[in-house]
Amino acid sequence: MDIFAKFTTIFVDMILPLVVGYLWRRFNWAGSWVFNWLISLGIIILFPGLTAFSVWGLKPVFDLVWLPVFGVLLHLLPGGLALFWGRRKYQSSLDYGSYTIAGFLSNHVTLGSLSAYILYGEIGYAYTQMALLFNSLLMFGFAYPLAQHYRNCHEHGRGVKLDFRQIIFNRNQMPLVGLMVGILLNWLAVPRPDGFLPVFDFMVHFSAWTFLVPVGYSMDFGEVRQYWRDALDITIIKCVITPILAGGLARWLIRDEIAFRTVILLAAQPTAVNAVIAMKLFGLNLHLSVGAFVLSTAVYLFLIFPAFFL
């Protein structure tokens, strides 16, 4: 696949569904129930299936054990900065939760993987998957319960404690089931069906649309505009501070040049679409997270990513 084809893939899987969703809202083609259905389809069926199949075929490479460590760090570092910066900034738990999770979740899976493949080929893509080993666990086992916690704080006060039974035993944790199934099949050395690979490829592209079309539908630029300062904060955290801090540490620990560059690329990823999905699922400040997603993604696509070609 040449560079033009790879950029076309990013356009088709990242930008076009956002445009379709936005136009759908603009022209009022259907009610919001369609997009709630799409999100449920992704959470309950597509994401668990993709997670199980990808983990099922994972081959551990112990020479690069730092990559999964950095995969975790690249969530905790921007998320921790957002948690610290937002503590005194917000009175509302809905705003604070949205700001924190927009900092915690980055677009590693879709945009990060495609970017690494474009820049560094199959090796870069493989290194990205190694770094994302615990991505599903962090997203569905930490970020989503945290979003539920902020929702509970809004409804019952900031002193509320986490109800682990409520946040673990619900449909939003289905991808964790997929993760456990994939690990089990991998551990038992069950061979993956080769004939499923074309279906898997289709599911990857379709899942991007099931998540991004609802995000495009949620974009209300009149509402988002008032959160541009919050979005700018998140963009600085993700596209400037995190790559600098992670790069300094990675230079000390990682000797392989492509692995090092892959870590820097992942460290500069914008706010993830799943941050917006989490806001929709748990009723936090949707417009703040959409603002962070739009601004940080625009900065990445038009400034940060082209800089990696230099």
C-alpha cells in the first residue's frame, strides 16, 4: 500500500464518518436512537470480537518488554496531568470527569496504528500492537468505571464511593470479556481460523464507522465553541507535554530506533473517540470532550503527523 492509499484509509476511516454524522444531524435525517444503536452494536458485538481475535493471535516478544509499559504510561501521564489541572478548574463533576477522561484516553488504536504503519511499515504497526497490549483493560477497566464514578458524584455528591458491582457487571464491560476470551484461546494455543481474516478486516473498518458517525452527529459547534480553552489545554497536554516527557524516558530505556519513534508517535496522539463515546454512555459533558477530540485531532493531522515525515 502506497502513501496515497494509506492517507486515503485515514480519510475514509477517520474523517468521512465524522462528516457523515455531522451532516446527518444538520439535515435531521434520523433520530438519535440510530446512533445509540450503533454505539451499542460496537460495544456489545464488534469491539469484543475484534479484541478477542487480535489478542488470540498475539505473539509475545520479550526483547521489547518496555513497549507495553509505555502503553500504560501514555494513558496515565496525560490523564494524571488532566486530573491535576482540572481539580481546581471545575466545580461540576460532569465537567471535571469529561476533562480528565479526555486527557486519559488517546487515539492509539485507530489513528496511532495507521500512522505507525504509514511511517514505519509492518514493524511499526507490530510495535504499536505490543504497546497496546493493555489498552482494552485500561479503557474498559479504568476509564469507563471512572466515568461512572463522576456521574455518581454528580447525582449523589463528590463523596460517593465507587460501586464496583454496578460498574463491572454491565454491558459496557463486554470488551473485557472479549479480552479474556482472546487471552484464553492464545494460552491454549488454539489456531485462529484463517478464513476469518477478511471478516476481521471488514469489522475493523465498520467498527470505526459505528463509533465515529455518532461522534459526528454529536458535534454542535455552537456548544463546542465555548469549551475551546479546555480543548486547548488537552491538546497541549497530549501533543506537546506528553511526547516530551515520554520521549525523554524512552530515549533512556529503548535502544531500537523504530520502537523509540513509535513510542513518540503514540505519545502525541489526540483525544480518543472513545472519550466521546464514554461521555455519551455515562452522561458527562459531551461538548467538552468533543471539543478536545476535534481540536487535538486537527492539530495532530495537520501539524504533528506531517512533522514526523521530516
